[in-house]
Amino acid sequence: QYSLVRDVVSALRRHRMHEQQFSHPPLLVLSNFGLPQIHVKLMAGMFQGMFPALNVHKVNLNSIRRCLLITYSSESQLLEFRH
């Protein structure tokens, strides 16, 4: 299941969309990807390869405008994606 951006924006009471929030990569948070199965490691590597790595010692915290949370459920084998 997914939602289009225009549907999400139209459902918001106040829109806070500006071009500067997409000029920097999001902070990627992977949850429950530490399992030893090979398909879980491949998924984690794929998601990490989609976005540039952030150097935690040099990153400006004011430049991070977005967070991408991906949670893997090993019981149902589903991914939850929040941006």
C-alpha cells in the first residue's frame, strides 16, 4: 500500500513544502535489519546504497530536513516505510 505525494499534501492542514528540504539527503534509519539472513542483509545494503552516506562528525544538523525510517518485520516479512 502507498500514497501519492499530492494526496498526502492535500490531506495536510498546513503545507510545509519548500525546495530546500530536498537539496540534502535524508537521514536513513534502518530498524530490525540486524538479522543473519542473507535477504535481510541485501535489503539493508540496497537501502544504504540508495542514499549517500552521512559523516556524523561533519554533518551540519541544521541541513537535515528529512528522515527516512524503514522497519522490517521478520514475522510478517513486511517493510514499513516512513518518510
